[in-house]
Amino acid sequence: MKQEVEEALEQLIEETAAPEPQPQPFMESRGLRGRVAIVTGGSRGIGRAVVTELAASGVDIAFTFLDDGGPARAEAQEVARQLRQMEVRVVVEPCDVRESGDVRAFVRHVVEELGGLHIVINNAGTSLDRALWHMSDHEWEAVMRTNLDGVFNVLRATAPHLRAQEWGKIVNIASVHGIRPEFGIANYVASKSGLIGLTRAAAMELGPRNINVNAVAPGYIRTTSLTERVPAEILDRARERSALGRLGDPTDVAQVVLFLCSEAARHITGTVLPVDGGYLL
């Protein structure tokens, strides 16, 4: 038994150990041209803003969307059309991040079609709000499986590609509610708190291969599927609570994501960057 434990430890050390990675020379966001990015949930809201900013910097884009009907497909194809006008290559496919097999298949297709993978943005998310004593099993599981399990599925599928080339940028879209909870969103809070922990764990495990893993924590952002369901009085209270006295815009989040994907942020990893206008102050 002792020998088996020692052999297992030696194998783990061999898998994780790597020569000290050397950072590349500093480059501005335009230095991202020719990179390949996967963005989950890229057809609307924050995801749409992220794919637009990355494409404007010359990044080839592969994004997923949840195919829940004709309008969703039409919306995704329209985003793809707009991105191609920026003269970047685009792959768009429906993919349920909760299904690990679907995620693996999507990642394989992206690498084959676009010739590599360098940037991963975990944006797909959902919410089903209710006081926890009224919350159903479905409402708990659906949010946890999308917001936390889905990110794990993507990280597990993409990590081997990033580790092999010893370079990569991963940004997870968390939430201020993963830092400060509010009433009626226990499932969402738990999923985003877990995502913050997963971000830090992944940063430790992937850092030796020169892979940066960070998260952004948006506050209340206009024109997203999540805030569309938030009552007006809660949004008004969020404005008043914010130091800047306003709600955010998806582009506010996308610009921070772009920064974390650039070599200007090459020595930042395992951090959670609030984009909340001072909501957490």
C-alpha cells in the first residue's frame, strides 16, 4: 500500500511539475490578433459584448448558445454575421455546458476548425430565484449545474490544450453575489461562490503552465437576461447603493475581460475583479 501511495504521488508531481514559465514580451490588446477564443453563452448580454470586443482585437471566435428555439438560433447567427464582418473566423454552435460530452465535442471541433485554442471565457449562466425554503430541487440543480458544473466541464475539456502549449487565458464570469449574498438567490449565490473557489483552484493548478485564470464579478448590468427579470425597485436600490450611482453596461464587463486576456495582465492570476460601480463598498 505504501508503495502504491508513493507511486501515485510521483505521478501527480510529474503531471503538474513544469519548468518555470517565462512571460512573453508585453503586447497591447491588438497583440491578440490570430488567437482563438471560446466564449460560452456568447449570443446575448455580457457574452455578446465579450465576443464583440475580442473580435475587434482580431481574435477568432467560437461561441456557444443554448438552443431553446428558433429565436435563439436566429440571434446567434446574427451575432456570428456581425463578427465575420470584423474579418475574423467564427464558429457558432448550440451547446449545453451542463453536458460534459457536448462540451468535449465542441472543444474538439473548435481546435480542428480554427487550428488551436488560447482564450476561454466561461460566461454561460442562469438564475431561478426563490426563497430557499420554497426552492425546488430543479431550481437548485439547474442553477448549480449551469453556473458551476458547466464551468468545470469547460475547464476540464480545454485545460489539456492550454497546458500543452504552455500559454492560455481563462476568465470566468462570476458575480458580486458570489461575494455578498442577497435574499432569494441562495442557489445563485452558492454557484457563484463556488465558481470563485474553482477559479482560484484552477489558477494554482494551471499556473505552472503559464496559464492565467481569473474571474470578473459584475454587479447589476443593464440589458442582460438576468437583470430583465429583476424588479425595478431592486434595480433602483442597486443604483443608489453604487458609488457611481448607475448600473453597468455589458461593455464595461467586456473591457475588463479583454484586459485580463492581454499580456498587460500577465502577472495577474487567481483574482476576482469586481465590475460593479462600487456596489460592494
